[in-house]
Amino acid sequence: MKDSRLLVGLETSDDAGVYLLNEETALIQTLDFFTPIVDDPYRFGQIAAANALSDIYAMGGRPLTAMNIIGYPTRDGDLETLARILAGGADKVKEAGALIVGGHSVEDKEPKYGLSVTGIAHPERITRNSTARPGDRLVLTKPLGTGVVATAVKAKLAPPELQEQAAVQMATLNQAASAAMQEVGAHACTDITGFGLLGHTFEMAKGSAVGIVIEAHRVPVLPQTLDFAAMGLLPGGVHANRSYLGNAVSFDTEVPLSVQDLMFDPQTSGGLLIAVAPEKVTDLLDRLFQQGVSAAEIGWIEAGRQPGTIHVQP
């Protein structure tokens, strides 16, 4: 049964659910958790928290409260490590201006951590993934490649400075990017996580009933990740994402396979993909750069292209 107060539900695979409380306030709810992506437990807690909070920012909201979700081998594990994970998460939630209000844990042989987050926004200023318009320009914050870096770490090929760069990026909140897009009046937004750039772009294209063009040379990537991708150091999610998208994505023959793979690379706590009117894209980029946010214009919404499709040109 449909409820008129449910402003955003399952239909468009958006980043969070949104429920109307009154004329001035909509409730935004999300949750996310995963296994460790880095060795340092404190940094892992930060990254997992930033990843969960990102869904609120992608919807144009402000996080208010968070609840810990924990799977941990308490009978056999190091409780000091668990405490460091929780401390990392708590500090990142505090940085976001929100509060930890509780949580739940289960006994689990493999550690897992994340958050259930509640936020708010004005109901008329929710930023959906399904409201991009023909002519809009696409802006991406944060370079791609965290999945490839994690794979290179397992192969003992990622240098320490690259590991640190990727970890810092994943632990960085999308708070400033969200504020900038709201200030300029962006039309649509989603954050880039497990389905990779192309997977989440597809959700925007399908939900908005538009076609999208991406210029591959404009897409920012982390250092050395193109080389690692060319070596075949790819997480399994790259192949799963490519298979899932099928014929919805087409590539010019000049786009190298390594570049394609990075665009399918599943991201952890990735950046925002923002659709904004062409006359506002320079203002948006200026605001992002002023806040120290890495960003690039990478494509556009193209009128006349088959809805729900993406074409990648060099």
C-alpha cells in the first residue's frame, strides 16, 4: 500500500528513504555496514561511518543521530580493537554534527561495522537521484579507484603513500560537497559506492528517464590505479558491475579497458555525482574548490539519447 508521506522509497534505488513529517521537515533514513577495508581499526571506524553518513548528504540532508551496527568475535577477539573501531566511528559522527544514540551488536567471526543514520531536510529541498534534467552537467567529487587500491594492497603492491591517500579520502565526509550543491540548487545527486561510477550513473539515468554521456578523460582517478587495473588487479565487483549493467553502457573504442574497469570499480565512501544546470556548474565547482573538495565536470545529460543508457567517450 502506498503512503503519500513516503517521498522517496524503493522505486528509483535512491540513497536513502525519505518520509514526510510536516510541511517543513522530512525524515531521511539509511544504514550501511561492511567488513574492514583498512588494517587500522580506528581508521576503519571512520571510513565506515563516513560511508553511512554519505547517504544523508547525497539526499541534501543533515544527519542528526546514528546507531552503531556491529558484528564482532567478542569471545575470541581483541576488545581493544573493537573499542578503536567504535572510537573512529564516534569521532566521525561528531565531526558531522550528529550524535551516537545507541546500537546493536552480534557475535560474528568476521568483524563488521557501520551505522544506521537518521537525518532531516526540508521536503522541497530533497536531492533525489531521479530528477536530473536534459542539459544538466555532471560533477563528480573524489577520484575513483579505492576498490583497485584495496586489491593492490592485498597483492602487496600499493605503496604506503597511496594507501594513506585512499584511506584519508574514504574517511572524508561529503558534508562540504553536499552544502555546495544545495547552495547552487543542484537538480539531482547520488553518492558513488558499491555499484561504481557507472552503476550509480545508470540509476540516475534510469530514474530520471534520461541518457547520459561521460567523457572518460575528465574522470579523476587515484594515482597508479590505471596501471594496477591494466595489470588485472581488480576486485570481483568490477566484473559483477559490468555484467549487471550489460547493454545499458556503451564505450567508444578509444576508451582503454583499464579506464572502463575503473569506472566499474566499486567504491567505499566515494564522492557525490551531482547533476546541475549548465549555467551553475562553474559556481558549483568554485564553491567545491573553495572548500577544499576535489571535483571535476565529467559529462552531461543528453536530450534525445535513449533513457536509462550511458555512453562513454574518450
